[in-house]
Amino acid sequence: MKILHCADVHLGSVLEASLTQARAKERRNELMLTFSEMIRFAEREKVQAVIIAGDLFDAKDVPPRTVDHAFRLMEMAEGITFFYLRGNHDEAPVSDVPANVVVAPRGGDWIYYSLDDVTVAMCDPSENDNSYPYRLKFDRDRTNIAVLHGQIVQSVQAEKDRIPLRALRGQYIDYLALGHLHTYQTDQLDDRGIYCYSGCLEGRGFDECGTKGFVLLETRGGKIEYEFIPFAKRTMHEVHADLSQCENMAQIEHAVLNNVARIPKDDMVAVHLDGAVDLGTGMNLTYLEQMLKGRFYAARLYDDTHLRMDPADYAQDFSLRGTFIREVMKSDLPETEKQKIIMCGMDILAGGEGAL
Ligand SMILES: [Mn+2]
């Protein structure tokens, strides 16, 4: 039997912190489109059950039309049973749930559902329920899938949004389907089973880098095989460009380009500039940012460079430039701020005004 495990779809995310308004709107639709595409994939693959391990919706104020559309898409996949465990983000009111969607009750106990020789159990415990891991009752002779949402911890004590792995060992779990962490991650739970975070379906912010998708499980004779399926429409990439060897802006431009050369133009990039940069390079962040934004769907530049400069060189320099550098250096501003001000001041003194 085939079962699909996804989580952290975050439908209805606002996304305006990382994207322009128009892109955010487009990307919001893309989150829904990928979810819809995933359901069609499940139908093509003759998947019997789809597990949604929490955070299907982003927030309490997700529009009712978003919630309704997601449910109607699930309803149309008649042959599939959806197991929906709500996560810490799923606070939007849920109504008109289709017959093929099983929702774990909020603050409730484990609920069990049988599909041939497989048992799926979900639990959405109340905040102060510390004993839910110990109330799990699986039959050792069946193939058992448990579904939870939260951060795994190496303790035996259950806390809010924390899953105590040790308390779940020896409970005949074959596959612990998890949601909450946005990156695919899997490891052994005990002698018998494994735990797995499917990760999110699409990277949304500049911190959600890497390949995103879901997990496809196949159960056969008491054994579970599982495979991560990359599925995101766009990927967020994180790259580091070391500028230590660059002597001018043209070399900086090339160093950045070399690091993003293999990234598809429809993807998103977070570029971190590293290394020590000479004052004479005239580094222009606006120019670099414009270059990246023109090349990719979305881009953000993080300037983690530091200025290679010896204040002693300016001790006897009584020009406007030297005086300016000395004044900034002796202020109590943080070092990174001083660098930015000096770079900006040098650009203005050279008549650049931020443009090349
Ligand atoms: Mn979560």
C-alpha cells in the first residue's frame, strides 16, 4: 500500500516579509497549486492515504476561502483518505470537512484508523498532557504509523510542541510521521521503527533553503520503504561569496555571479558576502542587489564582509576623507555600522551616490 506523508504546507502565508506584494500574491497561489499538484501525484501513484502532519494552514486569519479550497481539493480525490493532524499554526476555524478527511481532535487522545494491515494513529494533545506518549496502543503484529507535530527532544517528558522520542521507543511504531521542522530529516527511532520529518512543500522565507517536497511510503508484508520526493515549484538557495581576493567592483560582480551561475532563474537566492574587503573596491550593494533581483525570482543580499583597513593609515590624512574616517572610527557605533558608514561616505565623496 502506498501512503504519502507531507507537512508544513502553510497555505495562506502572507509572505510579504520576503517578497514584493505582487510576488507574494503569486507565491501564495503557488503554495496552493503545489498542494493541489501533490494530490494529483497521489492519485496517479494510487496512494491510499495522505498524512498531513500539521501546519496545513499558516495562521488563525487565513481566509475561509483558502481553507475551503484545500478541503474541496481533498474531497475531489475520492479514493484517498486524508489524515489531518493540526499543528501549532493551524488555528483557522475548520468547518465543512469532507467525508474522506479524518481530523485529529484538538487537545484529545490518540485516534486510530485501519487500512488493511496498516494502523494510522494521530494525537493532538492538550498543552499540559505529559502522558500522551504512554497512552499509545499499537498491535505489534500490524504495520504502525504514528503522526505527531512538534520538535523532537531527547527526553521522556512531553511538553508543549515537544515530542519526547525516548517515550515513544518500544511501542511498535514502524514509521513516526512528523511535522514542524521544515527540512526533510529521518533517523532510527528504535530497533523497529524510524521517525521522519517530511519538511515543507515549498520554501517560503530566505531561511528555508534546500530541496523541499514530501515522503512516499510503501508498505509490504510488514515492512515500510520510504523515499523523499522533491516537489517544490521553486527552490530557495543559499550561497556564500568570498570577496577577499577582489580588488574592484567588477571582480566583486564576477565573484557573486560565479556563485549563482548554476541556479535556475525561476528560483530564489540568499547571497551572503563574506571575507575582508578593501576600502578601494568601492563595493556597491545596491548594484549587486539589483543584479540578483533581475536574474532570479527573488533575491536577498546579506553583507557579512568586514573592511580591511588600518586606521593608522588615516591618522595623518587631513583631507575630508581622512577626517571623516577618523570621526567614524572614534565613535561608539558597532564595528559593522562603522564599516557601512565609511563605505557609504567614500561613495558619496567620490560622487557615486549609490550608482555605478
Ligand atoms: Mn509547526
